[in-house]
Amino acid sequence: MSAAALVRITRPHNAVVAGLTALLGYLVATGTLTVPSLLPAVVVVLITAAGNVINDVYDVEIDRINRPERPIPSGAISLAGAKAYAAALFAGGIALATLTTALCLLIALVNSLILVIYAAWLKRTPGVGNMAVAYLTASVFLFGGAFAGIEGLVQNVSLAAIAFLATLAREVLKDAEDVDGDAAGGAHTLPMIIGVRRTGLLAFASACGAVAASLLPSGDWWGPFYLAAIAVVDVIILAGAARGVRCTTPDCVRKSRATSILRVGMFAALAVFAVAAVV
């Protein structure tokens, strides 16, 4: 079990981005960053890494066919070793969370449980799995804000709502893109139940909800910069989701680049929140 394999199975880029997202949550909540605010970021990195490892544990049979180069199917890490590694990462993240706040600790515990349940069951549950991913994404902002107390968490509710709804829109459209492959692999996703067309409409409704949520923090605290910049972001999010509405086939969704545009809109929203918090 090499050190390189131990790093690779955690999907380090994914985990580090999640940690930076927690820092952004704290920045939005307080308007500043401090050395202690690195602590919740490390907690998020460890728990996200643990979630990635446990995900590979439960996907090992699928990966033996589709991704044999991954650490477990390739033999770089044993299945038992991966389970122990995931447990150690979860334990480390939760242990550090005890040094933060009660709210942060609660979120860390709940999210750790959801990550395990997601890998074991929710991922294969149409719709519910998509909502779990959307919640986990949004909760990182709440976690970062909660390090500043309940006021910080409340300050980040709008950002978390945008993240949840925009992520949900993107996740269901990603499933719509993959209908053919998922059907061949025996998966059962939401677009396979309600159809690609209705999935596109659901994604657009979620995107509209994200736009509505982006208007919640308007007023004196955010000021004219936020209102002007978020309007541009909202157009991007709606444009991306609208591309998926007209599609009735997975190929159409892929060619529409709806998920890519939604991703750009989500990152743009984060940038606007960060700048507005500092300004």
C-alpha cells in the first residue's frame, strides 16, 4: 500500500477544493480570514477524503470493470486497507471538529453519516442520491459559516441555497447525459424514470430556485456591487439550465453543454459572494 495510492484514492483535488469552499463560507460570514479558520477547512478536507475512499470501497465491483486502474481494483490498496483508511480519515476529521464549534461538530457528524449512506445506498436511489450530493455541497458553506457561530451560519443560508439548487440542477442533467451508459450498466436513475424532457424541466425549475435564492441577501449589507454582479451570474445559470429544457435525448443534453455552463455559473456565484463579502 504505497503513499501515492493512499493520496490518489482520496481524490486530493476534490478534497482540497471542498476545504477551500469552507474557507469561502467563513469569509462570506465574517468578511475576513484568520489562521484559526484553517481548522474547519482541514476538517472538510479529511471528511471529504474519507467520503471519496468509502465511495471507492462500495464501487469496487463496478470499478473492476469500468475503472480497473483505480487503487482498489488495481491492487494498490486492499479492500480491508481502504476501509480502515476511510475510518481513520473520518475519525481524524471528527476529532478535529471537536475543536471547532458545536454547530460545526454536528454538521461534521451528520455529513459523515450521509457520506457512508450515500456510498452504500443513496447513490443508487433515483432523485434522493442527487439531493444528497446537492446537500453535501451546500452544507460546506454552512459549515464554514458555523465556525463564526449561528450568525455566520445564517449569513450563509442564501449561498447554501444557491449551491443546493444549482448543484441539483447539474446533477440531474448529468444523469440525463448518462442514461444510455447507466441503462447498459443496470443503473436506475431519475431521467430513466421520468424521461430526459421532464428531467430538463426539473433542472430548470431548480435553477430558477437558485436565482430566487440569490436575491435573498440583497439590501444594504450586500450593496450595489452584489446586485449587479449576481444578475450576470443568474443569467448564466438560467441560460445553462434552459439548454437542457429543449432536449429529449441524452446526446442532446451532452451537446447542449448545459452542465458545463451551470458549473461556470456556480463558480461565478462563489466569486461574487467572496468579493461582495470583502467589499
